[in-house]
Amino acid sequence: MRSVPLVVSAFLLFAFCFSEGRMVGTYGVNYGRISDNIPPPEQVAALLRANKIKNIRLYDADHTVLKAFNGSGVELIIGLPNELVTDMSSSKDRAVQWVKDNVVPFLPGTKIVGIAVGNEILGGGDMQLWQVLVPAVKNIYAALQSLHLARTIEVSSPHSEAVFESTYPPSQGAFKESLLPVLKPLLQFFSRTRSPFYINAYPFLAYKNDPDHINLRYALFESNSGISDAKTKLHYDNMFDAMVDASYVALEKVGFPKMEVIVSETGWASQGDGDEAGASTKNAMTYNNNLRKRLLKKKGTPYRPKTPVKAYIFALFNENLKPGPTSERNFGLFKHDGSIAYKNGFKGLVSSSPPSSSFLSSTTGILICAAMMIMCLGS
């Protein structure tokens, strides 16, 4: 009788193909594509495999990209853009259709582990979007539930530092009162669904805005005297940790002491305009290399020492079509042609064409799943 082993093997195979919807590693990268000259998605998938980057955040659900990552092993958070949030809030059926169109066809080969509903909505200028964010999040989650995907795909919504009234020192971390009517219901829902709080934290922006009062070495993880928080008696030797802990304190103050904080964006510009203090190749290299070392140690912060910090670096490539100051187009770890932007421990794309992503993905997926089935059936 093989009925019981077959049931177990099927369960193991299902568990292998569908991991829990949560960032497993501590280091990820944002894959922005506001550019007309970066490598095609198939080459990007090969680039990430070569550099063992396992976590990627997208700002949309482009089908070409999702197909290219089939079988890559990279875990993806896909984005529901701000312009679609109102539409998703108005109808559960539309949310279900969006998930059916942009998620279901790519599973399980493409490891979609999260959906980010909007980006930096709260604290932004469009107050109408504030009001529809929670309904949109709930509808997307309900859609995942109806399709039996809610246990494997997490729903989140990244925020900017604009949600805070105060972040310095970390013990004074607090959200803006004006946002709480929307933010608290959102946090309540995320607490119920065990989703983390995603924050876009940029020491670069803080330094750029106040270079006279912020120690550059403190912002870059370099040796410095740091700061001491008089209330908690904790010492901080870098601004990144202080930003994360200010988020934890703010969450505690509104009733969510157990919610995890994940940094959905952080990075440093390698080039900027004359009034963009700190934007340089040297500083970008220093910040991103030191941050990567810090994340790979899987250590916590002074306020949450037992919770390893997780972060997504912004960004994979320099994006030549991004509007705004020069810095906006120069956050990449890689240049537009796939070569490294500076010495960062990664390998750039080689001139020869890499193997087809679709071939690698299908072959890898078939071989792994077949091997697991053979092992289970032979037991």
C-alpha cells in the first residue's frame, strides 16, 4: 500500500513549490525599470543568479519580467501601481481578476511571495489615495484567499519617511496624527494577516537635506562616535539602524509592538546635482557595501536585537528615464549595460549572451520536481 506515502510526497512537493510568503533572506534588491537602455529581463534573471541575489521587489507585474524569472529561484514581491489602487478598492471582483491575470498564470515557476499595494501613498499629496488604500489592500488579500494563495503570498504597502512626525532620537519615533485614521486600520489588518511594516529608509536623503548637522560617517556605517538615546540608553553607530528602531517605537506607540519592520527601499546615489550633498561614487560604494555586510550578518538592531534586519536595496540599475534631480537616475548597483556601477562585490553581465531564461527555468523546475517525486515514490 502506497497511499499514505503518496499523500505525504504530494504534500512535500506542494510545500517545496510554494514557500511561505515572507522574505527568507535578509538582502534583496529593487528592480526598477524606468529606463530605455537596461538589459532585457532574461539577462537580468541570469545576472541575479550569477550574483546569488534571491529577493527582488518589482514596482508592477510586467508579464515579460514574470516569465523571465520562471524557475530562477528568485523570490519576487510584485507591485500593484498607485494608479490601480482606486480601481482595486472599488470591487472585489476586479481584485480577483487582477490576481488571476498577474499572479496565477506564473505560479509555481515564478516564486511570487508578495504583493505591494501602492508605494508611498500615505503622507503623499493625493489624499484620495489615502482613503482607498485600506479597501484595496483588503480586496487584494480577499482575492488571494479565494484563490487559496493567501498563505503563500503576503500583502503589504511600503511607506516613506513622510508617515513619521518624529524619528530622532529613535525613542521619539512617532507617526503623524493626521495619518492615524487610515494608518491604524491598515496596521490592524496587517497585524491580523501577519504582514510586516515596510518602510523606505534613506540615510542619503537625510544627509542630503541636512549635511551641516549629520555626520557623513554615521550615515555611511563608517567609524564614528554615533549617538546615544537618553531615554533607552541605547547607542547607535549608524543612521540606518536608528531609522529602523524609530519605526519599531512608532509601531509600539499605536499598539503594534510585535510587528516586524522590513526596509523596502534604501540606497545611496552615485551621482547628483551640485546641491545634492553626499551623492558620489565613493559614498554609494561605501554605503551599499557596508549595508550588505551588515545585513548578511543577520543581526538585529539595538532596540530589537533578536530580529534580524531585512532590506531591499534601491536599485538594481541606473534608470535614465526617471524624473527629478540627477540622483534619481543614479542609484543603481549596475550601470544600464549590466556592468557594475562601482566595486560592490557583484559580477556584471558578460558580453556573450547568457542561456535562455525560459530554457533554464523550465529545465530547472522539471528536474527538481521530478527528482523530488522519484525520491518520494521510492521511499
